[in-house]
Amino acid sequence: MTKRYLGLYWAAAAVALAWLAPVAPAADDAAALKAQNDALRLRVDQLGSEMEQVKATLAEQGRGNAAPSVLAKSVDVQVYGYIKLDAARDDSRTSVGNFARWVESEGAVKNDDQFSMTANQTRLGLLVSGPTNTSLKTSGQVEIDFYGNGAAENKPDPMMRLAFLKAEWTDLNFSILAGQTYDIISPLVMPTVNYTVGWWQGDIGYRRPQIRLTQGVKLADDVELKLEAGPTRTITDRKFVYTGATDIDSGADAGFPTMQGRVSLSFPLFNGKAATIGVSGHWGQEEENTTNTLGVTDGSHDSSTWSGNVDARLPVTDWLLFQGEGFVGKNLSAYLGGIGQGFDAVLNKGIAAHGGWAAATLGPWGKWQFNLGAGIDEVDESDVSANAKAPPRLTNAVVFGNGSYALTGNLQVALELSYLKTTYKDAPDGDDWRQQLAAIYKF
């Protein structure tokens, strides 16, 4: 029994004992009876006073214990995320196993099956909002997962996905975002259980630091035109494009950022649901320095990175959604296009690529939901040089279907079956049947 309740229980017990204690019979002794009654009345008054003190103490302690914990005094903070376990079996060797990018060439070993299991996609995020006044709304978001190149499969490192602040002028329908978030181009994601969501398989666009300006224009009650644009960090991670070169990242070496932009139109379909179509693109430049035999920089080469993209999201009914994207561009490895190939150092040129994806979402029907889709990424064969040790990838395609079942409002299980095929220049193709099971707990 805690000390906070001890006084209250002793006080109650004393009152009960006082009232239940037998009174000595002395009917003929009025003086003795009066004295006894006076003593009992005094004792009851004392106990009442003590009980009031105990109740006041408990109330004060209760108020202290009931006080909510405060994450931040000036803003509202919401924690969100999910815990996810993925288990996958491939009948051929894929890159990289935990998630499937492409199938390795089966020239050396054919149908080399593999099994993977990981919790690395587990995600944790913070949504921050406030302070807000009549015209300005401020917010921010931070999000991580655990695909940060850990030393061992059971010791992964956190990886920053999102970290940005946002200011919205609601009366102007205008906002500014600053930080790391998704690319402006190609904003949709292929609805796969596979972590890559179609990257290197027809869905381009990633995350990077940027400053984004967004202006909405109301054309009618349910029709809006949205304009988005801004500078982004040019990232290539290429520092040794030429033998002997020890440059900084060739994207940073360009001296200016990559520009991205998108124009989209949202409008109601015949069922009243909002559909969106968009056109987007990016342009930037990279600089690779060359060195002579003495290691002295003696020149440089500039290469452009660009893309043109279309996207559409069309909710046909309450249970049927069509969506997809298409792209064409050059030097797209930093945008997860070109099957991971951006620049050919032998030919000294950027690699052109094109592709896209389409998918249908069926449901939800009760606790069930299904997705069917396909995607392809293809490079220009004339832009890649033969390499016996690392043959260039020419096409990479996927066809997939998945279904999920909600055991509760937070817990769901999902199963995906996909077929991947990758073709190579001067090397045998690779193809793979992949089965992936996932358990997801959202919060």
C-alpha cells in the first residue's frame, strides 16, 4: 500500500472503530454518559479534519501525476511509422536480395535461388505542426528507416529519408518547402510490397535536398492547377570517372543546382472523385575532371542530366484506381533510372533511357486489397560499352501482383508474386520468380 493512501485508510478505520466501539452502560449516570459523548464528538471532528487534509494532499498529487508529457512546448508533435518484416524467395540471383532491383546475368550460374529476411524497412517519423496564425501555417517532417548500409544484416544503420520544414500561406495558396524530400518529378509510386516501389523498373525519382515553391491556382470549385519548381542538390557519387581522377562528387563540381518542375491539373471524374494528371522534368549538369599521368588536373568534361515525365492518377470507382508514369531522359542513375547506369566513361557520354509503369488497385473490399501492375526501364544500347566483367544492362522489366489482409486496424499481412527479367549487352539474360511475404504493424 502506498503512503499516499495510508492516511486515508487509517482515518476511515478509526472512524469505523469509533462508531462501532461499545458504549459502557451507565443509564443512571448522566454525567458519565455526557462526558463520553463529548469525547466521541471531539474525536470525530478531529478525524474529519484529518480526512480533509488527506483528500487535499491526494488531489494535489493526482493533479501532478495526471499532467501529460510534453514533447515540445511550442509545437504539436505526432509520432508515426510502421514495423515491417519482409521474407522473400527468388529462384535466381537478384540485386540485392532484401529488395529486388534487377536479375543478375545467368551466364555463370543459372537459377541460383536465394532466401532473404529483413526488418530494415521498419520506418519511424515525426510530424511537427505549428505555430499557426490566420494566414501562415508552419510544419515539418522527419523520417528514417534502416536501409543505411549496416555492417551486418542484423545490425543495420538508420537512413534519413525525410527532413524538411514547410511554410504555407493559406490565403495565397502558396507554400515554400526547404529540406530533404521526394523529387518534384514523377511523384507517384508503384504499389509494390517490394521496397524499391519500381525503381530501376520504370519508376524514376528519389529523395534529395531541395527548396520547393508551390503555387495552387483554383480554376473552378473542384479544379486546381498546381505549379511546383525549385533547385535541388545534384548527386552522383561519381568521383573516379577517369583513371587517376580524385575529384569531389561530379554533381557538386558543376557549381550550380539541378532544377526541377511540375505542372499538374486536378479535376473530378464522372464519379466525383479527384483525378490528377501531371507533366514534369528536370535539368542539371555534372562536371568530371581529367588528370594527366602526374595526377595534375588538365581538363574537364560536362555532362547533362535531364528528364521529361508524365503521370496520371485516375480513381474510376470506390474500388478501382488506375495510376502510372512514363519518362524519357539521359544520365538518370541518380534518379534510379537507366537501370542504375548514368554515364559511360569509355564512350564519354551520358546514357539515354526511357520507360514507365502502370498499375491498378482493387479495393478495399472489407479487409482485402489487391494491386496488379508492370513496369520497364530500357537504355539506348549505343550509349553503353561492352564490359566482360560487368556487362551493361539493356532492359529491366517486372510484372507483379499482390494482396493484403488487415487483421486489425493496425496489423496487416501482404503477399506479392512478381516476375523480373533483365537483358544484358553481350551476356546472357536473367529472369526470376519472386515470392515475398510481409507483416506490417502501423502506428
